[in-house]
Amino acid sequence: MTKSELIAELAAANPHLRGHDVETIVATIFEEITYALARGERVELRGFGAFTVKHRDARTGRNPRTGASVAVSEKSVPFFKAGKELRLRVNAGAIPRAPRAERQTRPEP
């Protein structure tokens, strides 16, 4: 699913919101996650997963085409760890989506 598909689906599921407002909401959420990670903070979305920043030390790499050694500088990379609920839902396979009025906030155990 792309960002535009996500926006379209959220707009269709929430007809009381304008498409532009849904786009602003999605963009704001992504920006806040990005800014928190840039500050080195952890972002946890219960039931979905956690975003963290991992630091990779400098190392000597290898150019796969030529085999020559290449210096790779240290860097920080975003990392996502899926939450338990997300893992269970993915492993269970596709679950048909209920209409908004029938959805529960938490699945029954």
C-alpha cells in the first residue's frame, strides 16, 4: 500500500473528513515519527510496533563489482520491530475488514 492509497482508504472510511484533511493528518503523523527518530527517540505504537534508531560503526566494506575495499562511515539507520498483535495478524493471514461501526478496538482473546 502506498501513501496515496492509505490516504484514499482512510478518506473513504471516514466520509465526514475532507480528503485534504486526511492527507494532512497522515503527513503530520509521518513527520512526527521522522522528527522523533531524528532526535534519537523511540516511537512505539501499541499493537503495531516500535521504531528506533540503530547506530552502525564505521567499517571497511567491499565493492561487489571490483572487489576493492571501501571505507564506510558510521551512520544511523531507522529500525522497525513489529508488535505482537501485528505479528499474530500477519501470521493468521488476511482478515476481512469489518465496516467501521462493527469494528472493535481490541480483538477478543
